[in-house]
Amino acid sequence: MSLSTRYTPQEIESKWYQHWLDQRYFHSEPDDREPFTVVIPPPNVTGVLHMGHMLNNTIQDILIRKARQDGKNACWVPGTDHASIATEAKVVHLLREQGIRKSDIGREAFLQHAFEWKEKYGGIILDQLKRLGASCDWQRTRFTMEPSLSAAVVRVFVDLHRQGRIYRGLRMTNWDPEAKTVLSNEEVIYGEENAQLFHLRYPLEGDPSQGIVIATQRPETIMADVAVAVHPEDERYQHLIGKMVLIPLIDRAIPIIADEYVERDFGTGALKITPAHDQNDYAIGQRYNLPVIDILTEDGKLNEQAQILVGEDRFIARKKIRKLLEESGHLIKLEDYRTKIGRSERTKAVVEPRLTLQWFVEMKQFAHSALEAVRSGEVVFYPEHFWNMYNSWLNEDNVRDWCISRQLWWGQRIPAWYLANEKMGEESHIFVADTADEALAQAQEKTGNPTLEITDLRQEEDVVDTWFSSWLWPISVFDGFQSQKELEYYYPTSVLVTGWDIMFFWVARMIMSGYEWAPALIPEAVKAKGAMPFKGVYFTGMVRDNLRRKMSKSLGNSPDALALLDNYGADGVRFGMLSSAAAGNDIIFDAPIGKDGVLNESKLCEQGRNFCNKMWNALRLIKGWEVSEQAPDTETAQVNQLAATWMEHKLNQTLAQVEGMFIDYRLSEALMTLYKFIWDDFCSWYLEMIKPTYGAPIDRPTLQQSISLFERMMTLLQPFMPFVTEEIWHQLSERAAGNDCVISSYPKSTSFDANFIENIERAKDIVAGVRDVRNNNGLKQKELLRVFAQDTPTSQALLAVDGLLPMVVKMASLEFLQITNAEISNGVAFLVGNEKYYVELEKAIDVVEERQRLQKELEYYQGFVKSVQNKLNNEKFVSGAPAEVVNKEKQKLADGEMKIKNLEEELGKLG
């Protein structure tokens, strides 16, 4: 069957992915092999595939495919997160379009709608990951709100409450007026924004001719003021401390107090104190026992306590109160300035500080165990420098108790029940239990009243934070709280691949939960393997555009992921994503607007597609050769043997390099090493070395050697580009059923001769030098040339390598190549290392042109030497870099200086 002229990924990808699924290659069950376990960072059920997903899951797939080829029991658990806030917002919007309000239908009916929405849309992103080639164990797909995972959340909540590490309290919290729920500190994103300071005059009670001017960004909250604070050492206001001033527009009297928190140099040095609507003001209010007046509703509108502008949205009220203050003469001036504004990560609404009754997890003990896990090396970060950020977030000064309650319906409902006052004859009591029946039993025992019924109890309306379910993910996906059989085998997982932006949200909390519950669930396994949920964490960078902006829908700079897959194929996109994705570093992903106005083009992905076509053309070349059973002539046999020996050594050198890169998670570097080996060494050099003259056959041993090399290269590349490698693997040879590249054993590196490889590199440089002379002097490629090498021990040793001389003669179209001591008067010189080579020309050399060429080359090497000298003069580099790296730079310097010397000699000869 003839091969198509170009690689066509659309047909090939679906064929092989279905084949892999049919063969159950991705499924894992515990056995006697070493497990290699990865749990997917569960994407939101509301999500669709974007660039961050593609990068993260490509990396996970590379690691899991490599482990599978290494003979390990590779288990990659997929799943989705219920995403409380985002999903509830989607369902509320959908119902609103149908004329249905959430409050009208009640909790149970709403949850039914939510689950219907999840069933319809929640699996989209997982299906899209299949297009990328993700080799997840789809039979193990989990969802954070399925019954067993929800049961784990309830169990953990009850356990922590029993220990006194979950409590309920009135606290100043971050409130999202759009989602109408509290947010944790990590769910608030701060950014610099334009704002205005309103300078307002508060008149003195009893003497309006005197007063004090405060500066505030939020004039709409002055009706909630309970004091004005100044610094106790601010001489401007000493005479006013203890006196009363009137709030503009409503004339309520409030005291002027002194507190060291006030910054004398900011604004006017006088600060209005509004405990209900500012975190710091609340703390000051607590110190001075000031009242708390809340003037905002849960959706950010002014309530009756505001007295004016009741029912207005807070930002509309700000505009209207400005006019009122101008008219009353209280507005002294407006001042533009930049400040940090906190917005909800999900809804982007400006977050409102609000005093609410919430549930919290005490975090200091958890933070200590999570810090120690990484400090001790039980959990290793890649790159290591992320320890600094992790340590900063979790040290005692910065860690805060975790607010885990959310005012939503979609999520795991908090397992707490309240008993009304009249049943107790005192304040309402709270009973935390796994089930309502257990809570009732507690209530009956507490009250001594066995006649109490379920209807006497009221369950907490709030649900837990989404992260309170996903922090259990490495345990709960194996149903570890119900049965420990799989957990004992698969835990701890091998590596977590995730973005650094959820280091505290998720990574730290999973470490906390692992050390908290794994020792009790699987004590013997923990003794043998450790309690950490994963051995390593590979942090990916952010995917950014050419302007270094984070890719997002709102900026319109995020490519259409599915369109990229359509344009370049999965392998092309995987290559494009990973080729510029060093661990932890941001990825600058080029994505110009395509002809149809969609961001669906990429130079990086195009490079990946071209790589597929390069390998495909190499396949077509090999498959198109006529085969001869006869041995070739002596020189051809020498060249073929040299080429085969070189490739075997080079393959083993490349294998050793790639294995080291996998160990250090330098996956981008590993891919580019393979790319250079396959494109340059195999396709551009090896195949050219052995290619028979036009119309001539190739001998069978050389063909078989070439196929063997090609197969092993496809095995090496398979984790990175699984579809094209599987297709080429099967095109190279007839395969028995079950003999697929995806499960082929990853080759092991054997010894290689670095000096031999270096000799071939020098020979390639000779060929390249001759080709440059041809191009610069307008010589035809088939025109035979005479080349002379400077007589040195290095050139003598090089040309003595068996088969090397005929290889150079063949590839450079030479009449001969020989060593000489004579000067070649009509020869153009070029350098290979520090050795001179001359190409003899029948025509006279253009001295001016040759001088310009040599001068340009000289300037290049002068710049090169200067850059190496700068590096070696850097004490930090010399003392911090490995000795072999420093020695390599020193050798570069010596080689560069020798090249400069030789070039200056050549220029001197030209006058």
C-alpha cells in the first residue's frame, strides 16, 4: 500500500486512540509491579479545554506513558471538580432564562437541575482531553460530588470537629455580593486599579465652625461609621481627641479616638472607622468596644440602617452620594490615586468585607506538617525555588484559619444540625454527625429527651468550600476512607503536575490531609512508603501571549484549543506546548489570528506538524527503497558501517541524556534533544550517508539496521508524540496483535564512545564547510572539488577513522580529501574546530569578498569569546555551576581564541 505524501493526523489519531481503548492499555489494577500513579488536577465541570489544560495534561501524559513503557503499573486517575460557585452560577443563569428563580423551587429541585446540567455538560472537557491523547484510566473517572467522595468529606468534617479543629464563629470575612457567598482569602484576587479619595469634612458637634477632614475611597459607607481615628502623636488633632463629630448627611454623633494604626501621612491622617465594612476597622472597633452597623444587603445594596439611598447598589450609591455631599458642602476635594482592589476569583465582583457567622478549620497544626513535608524532602518540588513561595505562605505569621462554609446549595452540605431554642429552653445547640440519625441521637442524649424527632432538627444550609473536597483527592479517588485495598497499593502517588497558582489552594492542603489521615487508614503502607500524598510536585508555568499577558477569554488572547488540534493534530500541538515549557517557567505561546478571525495558528505547533511530516517523509524514503540481497562495494560498505556505528553510539548517548532529563523533570529539554537527534542526526545525516545513488538498490542489512533505528526512535518519542509514532511503528514492519508502540519497552542506554561521536561531528563540519564554500562561490553541488587538510595530529587521526574519508568524499561531492603541509594559493580556507581546511578553486579568489567573509567571521568569534569571558569572570557562575559546566566554558574560550588566531592569520595573508 502506497503512503500518502503528507502525514494526515485527523484519520490516524482517532484510529489509534480507539485501538488503545479497545486493548485496555490505559486500565490499571493492583498487581505485583511497581505502581506509577498520577491523579489529574480535576478540571471544573463547567470547563472546556484551554491552553493551561493542554500543557498540564500533556506533561502528565508524557510521564504516565513513559512509566508504562518502563514496565510499571501506570495508573492515571481522571475526574472533574463540582466547582461550587461556578456551577451554581451557571445553573442559576440557565433557570433564570426559563423564568425560574432558585428561591422559588427550593433546594432539592435546584440540585436536581444542577445534576442534570452536570450530566449534560460535565464530561465535555474529559472527552476533549481524549483528543489530546490523554492516556487516562477512564474506567476510574471520578467526580468530587459522587456519593463515596461526598461521604469522605462528611467523615473528615466530623473527625476534625470532634478534635476541636473545626469551629463556628463570627468573623470578618470576604463576601462576594454576586455569588452571595463568603470567600476564602485565596479566592480573592488583588489588582491595582484606579480609584478616588473623597476628602469629607465632619463638623464638630455643638460647633460646626470646627471639624475634621477624613479621606475615604468609600463615601457610600459613611452612614456605618462609628468613630474617627487619628494617630495619638499627630499634633494637628491633639485638641480634638475625645470630642464628637457629626456624620455628614445623617448628623449622627461619633467620637474621635486615638490609635497607632492610623498612618499620619496617608490622606488627611484622619480615618473613618466602619467596623462592618473593613477588616482593619473591625479590629480597631474590637479594641475600643465600638458598635457594628451593617448597611449593606447580601447582594451589595444599601439597607434600612443606611437611612438614605436605601435599595441602591453600592456603586450607584457612591455616585449619588457624591452629589449629595457636594450640595451639602461636606465634600472638600476629590483625589485620584491607584490602589489594590480585591475581586472574586470566580465572579470578578468587588469583594465586600462582611461580618458573618461561618465555619472555620484551625490551620496552624496543618501548616506545620505541610511545611515539614517539603522541608524534609519527603515531598520534592520541581523547580526547587517554589519552596520559597510555599514557605512564605505557610509560616506562622501568614497562615490564617480556613473559612470552609459557603452560602450555596451545590456542594457537600455541612453535616451540622441545630436544635431550636424552645426545645432546649436555652440557646440553640449544634450537633455534628455523619448522618441526621446520629445527630438526633446526640440531641436526645444531650437534652435527656428521647421523644425528640428528626423534624425537631434543622440541618445547616451552607455547603463546604470546593477545596475541602478536593484536598482529599489522592485518598478519595481510591475510596480510601471506605476500603484501603487500592489505597495501600497506589498511595502515595508518584508525582503531581499542577500550576503554581494553586500551590496553597490545593497542593499544600493535599499534603496536610495526607499526613492527617493516611497514617490512620493505611499504617503499614505509610511506614514503608510515607504519608505524603505524592513524592514530587511538577509546577507548570502560566501560558502567556507574546505581550506576556496571561491567556484568558476576557482578553481575547487565548487560542481555540480544539481549532489548534484541528489545524496541527494532537502531536503537533503537544510538541508546540512542550517545546517552550521548562518546569516552572511561563510559556510564551504565539497565537496570531487566523484567516477566519479565530486564534487558531501557532508557529510552535507548526514546528510540531513539520516534525511529523519530516519523520513521515523519512518513512516514505525508507519504504521506497529497492532492496538488494547482494553486498555493496567496499567504499559503500565502509560508509554504511560507519553510519550505523555512529548512530548506535549517538542513540545511546541521547538515551542517557533523556533518561537524566526525565529524572529531573526536564521534559521540554528531553523533547528538544530527541527532536534534534531525529531531525538532524537521523533524517538529515544518517539517511543521506546511506542513501543509494538514484535508481540503485540498498543492501538488506543496512535497510534492517535503518528500520531498527527508526523503531527505537519511535519508542523514545512515543510519550511525547504518541499518534505519529504508533503509525510509523506499524508502517515499518508487520506486527502481531498486541505488539504496539504504546506498550513497547523503553530502550535502556548502553555504553557509547564520546570521542567517536565527536569525530563524526567534525566530519559533518567538514562537509558543511565545503557546502558553504560552494554556496559562497556559486559552485554546483555535483562539481567535484579538491580539499586539503592542514597537517596536524588531529586531522591525521580524524581521517584515519575507518570509513570516514569516503563518507566525507561522498557527502561533499569531492574528488579527494588529503593532508598537506603546503599553502594552497588559490584555496578558500574554513575551520573545523581549530583545524584549517582548504577548498582548491580553479578560478581566482575575489580577495575583497574573501576578506569581508573572514572579517565577518572574526567579528562573530570576537563577540563569542567576550561573552564566554564575561561568564567566567562572574564569580557567582564559577562558584555555583558544576565543575563540568565551568570546564566546558573554559574549553569554549580556548577554542574561540584559537579560531580568532587562525582567522587573523588568514586575513594577514590577504594583505
